[in-house]
Amino acid sequence: MHINGKELRTIWFENSTVKIIDQTKLPHQFIIKNLKTIEDAINAIKTMEVRGAPLIGATAAYGLVLSIIEKNDQSFLKKASQDLIKSRPTAINLKWAVDRMMKKLSGVNSKEILKIAIDEANSICEEDISFCKNIGLNGLKIIEEIYMKKKDTVNILTHCNAGWLATIDWGTATSPIYHAHQKGIKVHVWVDETRPRNQGANLTSYELNEEGISNTIIADNTGGILMQRGEVDMCITGTDRTLSTGDVANKVGTYLKALAAYDNKVPFYVALPSSTIDWNLKNFKDIPIEERNSEELSYIEGLDKNNKLTKVLIYPKKSKAMNLAFDITPAKYVTGLITEKGVCEASSEGLKNLFK
Ligand code: MRU
């Protein structure tokens, strides 16, 4: 996808350095940051310079490459893998990527290990790009069907950023939208602002603008009335962890949108690569839900009148705030899962049939 007309990926490896786009500075500043140590990689994940389930998985994979460059030693590598897994708890892609890397690297001869690590991290990225592209082609069919019936602009609501900035390229929820746009189908996106960190407003709207896709930012509470008015044809969100039961964990607020969609008979789709499926957990209550610093709620950052990035307190000084970052949408509210292998029902049967 593009920024200022230039084709980019969200992460790449060059001259023993991992390059990322610092997402904490978007949309006001575009900064490419260098990660040189395992600590840099862990910090980038924790502070959300990189975020989104597939991208934190890829960053963790390259983090292990950096740890080998720093110290080519199996116990250092093991500690790095454990620290990476702890850096953010909800998205399963992080553990998936670390486990995949460690399967290749554990016990490997110190002369060969760096090349094996770089190759595996690169293939995690290449695979994610191809999965996201296929998610787009599979989701495109659903948008096309709505367009054929409606013969007018398809209005799609999305929450958080499950765009290319959350992956390596294409995105998950946005990939069908990009494919529809490229095919000449008229689409318009309702972008949930996504408090407290505003990934919808700061990232999704930004990347859709860069691709020339019509979009409107709405406050998180607006989706319900838009659905009642018939102004939403479908919802597509991403997910940080999908259980084999079809239940999905995603950015907090997703559940409320799914409830409103259910009540208004608006199809609610969740887009994901198979790296986001947790085949082990059976009960959604066991999914670890990240609780982040409450200052993400009480302080807000933006440009002041002099175009300077400024952070301001917006709550009463004495008030307490709490910041749960994810919620769970039970499978019964999900119309379908859009994956790289096709679209299936959000259920054990549906997932089993696709991923035998
Ligand atoms: O806290 P974030 O910004 O990492 O949360 C991201 C999301 O919730 C995305 O919607 C999800 O990771 C799917 S990304 C393709």
C-alpha cells in the first residue's frame, strides 16, 4: 500500500536493522524508526510503535533475529523469546510467530543460525502478505454481492485498525475494501474513532485517504444509529485471537458493534489470517485481556495551533479511569469469518472444514 504515493511495507530488514513505521506518530508525523536490539523490538511492541496482531508477530520474529545479532547464544535467545511473548498478551500471532521461529532456531549451530532466522522472519512476512491478499479476494465476493443487489455505494463499518498498518501489507478487514475499490466498486467506510488510542481515526482513516477511498470518521457510539437508519451495509473488523469455537477477541468496542449489527440484521464479518486462530483455548473467558495504562484515556495528543504535537489532560485530575484494550464477540454474533482459505461460519465446524 502507499504513503504519499510511495509503495511501502510496515516492516523490513536492512543492514542488520529492523525498519518500522512509528505508528505512535501517525497521522501527523511519518517517521521510519530503526530497531537494533531485542530491547528495541520489545519496546516497540509494548509502546505500540508497531501494533495489530500480524505486525506484532512479524516484529517478534525480527526481534529474535536482532537478539542473535546481539549475542549468538541459545540461552540469550530463549530469554528473548520469553520476553517477547510477554510484551503484549491478547494477540495470539505474537506467540505463534515466536514459537514458529524457536522451532527452527532451538539448538541450531551458531554459524548457521542467523541466516535461518532471517529467512524464517522474511517468510513469516511474505506469508502474511499472501494471506492478507487472499482474505481480500475472498471478502471481495461478499462486497460484490451487496453491490450487485444495491447498485449503489456499499457502506462498510470498521473498528480499530485492521488495515495494512496492522499487518505487513493489504490488512485484514481493509483488504476486501482495497480489492473492491481496485475493481471499481463504489465503497464508503464508516471508521470508528476507536478510543482511547484512536487507531480508527489516526490509522485507518489515514491509510484509506492515502489509497483514495472515501471514508468518514465517527465517534465509537455512532454505529448503532447509522445501522438503525440503514446506512451500514456490512461491518468488517479484524481480530487479535479467534478461538476454534469461532468466538473472537478484538479491540474493545467490537462486541457492542456486533450486538448493534445483530439487532439491525447488518452482516458482521471478521477477517483473519490463520495465524490468528488459537486452536488450544476452548473458553473465551480464558483469553488474556490486556489492561493498559489509564493515561491512554485521560490524556490526548494532537496538533496545537502552531502545528506542534501536544499532549493534554482531558479528565478531572482526581478521577480514576480504567483501560481494557480488548473484548470478546461470541460466535453467534459473527456472520462469517473471512480467511485466506475462504469464508466460513464462525463455528468449530466452519473452521474445521476450512483448515483440516
Ligand atoms: O491494540 P492494537 O492496536 O494492536 O489492536 C489491533 C486490533 O484490535 C486489530 O483490529 C487486530 O489486531 C486485527 S489486525 C489485522
